[in-house]
Amino acid sequence: GDGTLRLATPGVSHSVLLFWDGGVRDFRAWYVNLEEPPKRTPQGFDFMDQVLDIVMSPDRSEWHWKDEEEFEEAQELGLISRQRARELRAEGERAAELIQSRKPPFDRDWESWRPDPSWPIPELPDGWDVVG
């Protein structure tokens, strides 16, 4: 989509993205990105993706795993252990349940969220692309 909001919680192995089409006009989907917990850096936050994701319908009634073949391949290559794979699947299921049950922080109407039009468009700081 061309409008995205990411909700990330320190110490949690997923973030939730909301996608809109038409800027932030037409809400399209909930998206659970399984990842290592975000780490603050001088440039912002680093996220380490863990391949497997969840896509959920706008009304929260249905969801499905995304990228399962890549996730299995990452395990076969030893990039993700079988134990970590089980933990990530459990994390995804917990996240989906939180969204569907409208438990905090999903008890708000995030689908109607809009950025403040007075907010400036952020610029990337120098060195944002340097791994330290």
C-alpha cells in the first residue's frame, strides 16, 4: 500500500503494520511482522526480520501465514533453529489473537488513524545506511 503505520513494542518479537491504499484512505490489511525485538540506534530503530509473517483481513475475521516456504528454507539452511521457529509461530498466534480480541493496544480504532497534517516529512540522517 501507499500508507503504512507500524506499531512496535520494546522487547516484543513482532511489530504490527497497518496498510492503506490511496494514502491513508482505504484500509487494506493488518500485517504481523515476526522479527527480533527492535533495537534503538543513533539513527532510529533496527529490525531483524524473521521471514514468517501474518496477513489479517481488515475486519480481523481471518488471517493466514505468509512466506511459509521461505521460513521452512531458512530452517533447513540453519538460519533459524527449529526451536526458534516454534517460538516465532507461537508469537505470531499470540499477536493474531491480540488483534482479533481487540486487546490493548488494539482496542483503539487504528484503522481510522491519520497522521497529523502538520507533521514534517522526516529526512534520513547522515550515516543511516552504515552498519556499526
